[in-house]
Amino acid sequence: MKIFENTCEFNYPWDQVTAANWCKYPNEMSTHVIAVDVLRRELDPTNSILTTERLITCKQSIPKWLNCLIGGKEVSYVREVSTVDLNEKTLTLRSVNLTMNNLLKVFETVIYQPDEINPLITVFKQQAQITAYATFQKICNKIEDWSIERFDQNAQRGKIGFEKVLKIFTQQIEQNSVEIMDKVVNIIDELSIDKIGGIVDDSIDNVSKKTEELLQDTEIVKNSKIIHQYYDLIKNAFKRE
């Protein structure tokens, strides 16, 4: 058995990385993944855990010597079970190959979690246990060594591809946020104008009404020469057109 381990960082917060994970494939760097099908999805609302089971279809060229052993199969299938734990802030993906499992078993575990110091960084940890089954140990070693090399190549290309996916995903989030904020501001502006207009209308009506009553009911005002002279002018000033 051989062990492959890989650790890297993504300069994005965990929630964005976790959300973008569902958009990871297809991407131009991981062309070996040709299809991803969701088989099962369960939500545990009590513990805030989302479990997803997927079937991943891959197509990738293999060496001629290995091709002879497996009978020319280039398409392979992988079963993946992932859990998103919102409380612990971990995304864990566990997978096993369904193709060639009589010759090679690969158990892979991937964990995404926030960096302990900087929450804006997500740490990626990958481990694969690779075990080959063959009559001769030399053949087992050769298969396992080839698998380690292939894992390393796919890991490097996969990081570049996921970085591009994250960039596009983040840009879409920012664009959507701007559009939503613009709509909210427009709605608030419209509501404010209508509300302010209603308040102004009510205030003018109240002032006009009170002025009318004051000018009509106060004999002192009517008998005053100055106000009496401009009574109609004052009255009209508080009337609405």
C-alpha cells in the first residue's frame, strides 16, 4: 500500500469554497472528469449536516502495460460521499474507485476547513490510500507508483482548475450582490418618495385646515386692520392648488 498526501491553501473563505465545490466540474484543467451525477442528498437540520452521494465518471489515458491488465478500459467510475458540517465548518469528501477494484483500490479523503489563523483562507488536505493486487509484488509496486504519480499530476492541475472556478464563482457573487443592492436601494428610494410625499400632503392639509379655522373663528384677527386687509391673501397661501 502506498500513501499520497497533499496540502494546499485557497485564498477564499470556507463558505465560498464549499459552495463553489458543487461547480468544480467540468473545468478546463480537470478534463478527465467527464460527468458528475448526484445519487443521494440528505439534510440533517438538527446537526446542520448535508450529506451528498455522487457518481463521478472519468476518462483518462493510461499506459499500454496497464491497459493490457485491465482490458482497454479508459472510462472509470468513482463513488463519492461528502458531508458539509456547518457547525464544525468542514467539508469532507470520501471516495473509492468502482472500476478496476479487483486490481487496484483507492480510498481518498479530502477535507476543506478554515485556516486557524486567517478565516479568509481555506486549507485543503488530501490523502489517498492506494493498494494494488497482483500475483507479483513488482507489478503491485509498479501500479501503485503509477497511481501516486497520476494523483500528483491531477492534484496540481486540479488546484489550478479550482482556482479558476473560485474566481468566476466569486465574481458572480459580487455581481449578484451589486444587482440586489441596486434593486433594494431603488425600492427604498421609491418607498421614501411616496412616504415623504404623503407626509407633506397631510401636513399641508392640516396647516390649511387649522389656518382656515383660525382665520374664521378668531374675531380679533378679523378686526385687525392689517390681517383683515390681507385676510384673503393669507388664506390663499395655505390652500392647495
